Amino acid sequence: MIKEQRKAKAKAIAVKLAYVILLLLTYTLGYLVASYPSSSPYPPLSHTSAPSIVQLANLPNQLDHFRVTTHCADRPVQPGLVRQTILDRVFNSTSPYQDFPPPHVRGRLRPKRIKGWGSNGAVFENLIRKVKPRTIIEVGTFLGASAIHMANLTRQLGLQTQILCIDDFRGWPGFRDRFRDISMVNGDVLLLHQFMQNVVSVNFTDSVLPVPFSTGSVLDKLCEWGIFGDLIEVDAGHDFNSAWSDINRAYRILRPGGVLFGHDYFTAAADRGVKRAVTLFARVHNLKIRIDGQHWVMDPA
Ligand SMILES: *[C@@H]1O[C@H](CO)[C@@H](O)[C@H](O)[C@H]1NC(C)=O
Ligand SMILES: *[C@@H]1O[C@H](CO)[C@@H](O)[C@H](O)[C@H]1NC(C)=O
Ligand SMILES: *[C@@H]1O[C@H](CO)[C@@H](O)[C@H](O)[C@H]1NC(C)=O
């Protein structure tokens, strides 16, 4: 009996002691927090809700998502000089179509092998009629179906348009499972050559030029060189990070009043990230998205 009373008393003391310690700790903590310099550069953390993605994206240091350091040219290259600028900067001032095809791929190309997805949608004609572009930049070209379609439209409308096709022309790992007829020489898929052959086959070499490097690196370079697009189509990597990177970079080289648009807003592929990237970009920049067939279109702000 006495033993039990002692036990209970000890327990009561322990509990009281715990309260006192807790009180002291709380007080000390409160004191520390209060005495923290009020000029702290860190904004107070909200206990009720985490910052939204748009708030985060709008922080000045986050908006430049890729820490792009490229300084864009102050003066844009005149439309009539765009082709020559690319030839000079990328192709040692010689047309890549000169002496095409080279001996090692001769006989390995199909005379014409064009395959695309949504490449003939009405969106192309709608936008080309509206914008009357002198420079079109295509991000993601593959075999050139939509580039050739756009070149055809601009010619029919009597526009003098140069189309730059940005693509590394590697396809994607395993793409030859579906395109066995695209040859490979020592691991080098002949996608660039087949694309060029397609352009040759329709006699559009004067208006369609490949820029065969990764999309990010070319978009940054175009900015640096002062090459801006009146119409820019984004249709390269469909995962969120690729689409987000391409859209952010493409937007920097969109001529004021130009139109940025892209493929796969409403197809199964959109789920991989295109739609999320487009929606987030539009929210961050307060832009409106409209849909035209399978394409999203970002009209001038
Ligand atoms: C670039 O062009 C010049 C002049 O046509 C030529 O002499 C030179 O060999 C070319 N360089 C390369 C790397 O092809
Ligand atoms: C260009 O468009 C016309 C009219 O739609 C069509 O008949 C022709 O086949 C097209 N040419 C190419 C190379 O796509
Ligand atoms: C190819 O196009 C050029 C103009 O770009 C034209 O002068 C030439 O006649 C065309 N060739 C053929 C075979 O259609």
C-alpha cells in the first residue's frame, strides 16, 4: 500500500517536472524566435499552407528556371539574313544540301520517307495566314512532315519564309523498332539524311534548313545570335522537363506579336507532361491557351 502511494507521488512529481521543463523550453524557444533579427532575408514560413507552384515559379531566382546565362542579341537579324546567318554560323558558309547525299549514305536512303503526327492539321494554315511569318522555328522535326507542310503553305501564299528545323535527328532510343527502314551506319541513324532527302524530294531546300543539335543548345544560340521566330512550333521531348525547357527557351526568341504553339495537347502523349508544362507556363506568364485540333496555341500577350 505505502509502496504504491510512493510510486504515485513520484509519478506526480515527474509529470510536474516535465511540465516545468516544457514550459522553460517553450519560453526559451519563443525568446530565440522573437530575438531573431527582423531584417532576416527569409520570408516567414506559413504554417497553414505550402506556397503554390506559381508562387515558387514567380520568385525571381526561380523564374529563370535553367539559369540561362546567354545574353540575347540586342539587335535582331533581319529576316532576309536569317538563312545566311545559319549557314555562316553552323555550316561553314556552305549549304548542307550541296553535294547531297554523301557517298556513304547514297543507296541507304528512301527517295521520300515522310511520316508525322498531326502534321497536316488546319492549325498550320490558320496561323500562317494570320501571322504571315518570315521566320518559322520548328523545335522537334523528325522526318520533316510538318516542316514540309508549312513550307508548302508559305509558298502558296507567296511568303518568303525561312523554316529552321531544330532537332538532334537521333529519334529516341529504340525508335527503329517502328522505323526499321531508316538505316543505321555504325550506330549512326540516318535520320538527318533522310529528313534532308525528303526536303530535296519536294524541292524545298531553299526554304527549309536543319539545325541539327539538341533543342536547348540551339534555342539559346539563336537568342545569342539575334534570330527570332514569328512562328515557333514546339514538338520535341514530350516529358515535362523537356517541354518546359523548350517552351521557356522558345519564348525568349519569339518576336513580339509572334505566336508560340505546339503539338500534343489533346493526345495520349500530352499526359507525359506537355499539358502540364504548357498550363504552368501560361499561368506564370499570365497568357491564354487556346486549342486548335491537336495543338495548343499561345496568342500574343
Ligand atoms: C570551310 O570553308 C572553307 C572555305 O570554303 C574551307 O577552306 C574549309 O576547309 C572549310 N572548313 C571545314 C571544316 O569544312
Ligand atoms: C502542297 O499543297 C498542295 C495543295 O494542297 C498539294 O497538292 C501538294 O501535294 C503539296 N505539296 C507538298 C510537297 O506537300
Ligand atoms: C525547284 O525550286 C526552284 C526554286 O526554289 C525552282 O527554280 C526549280 O525550277 C525547282 N525545280 C523543280 C524540279 O521543280
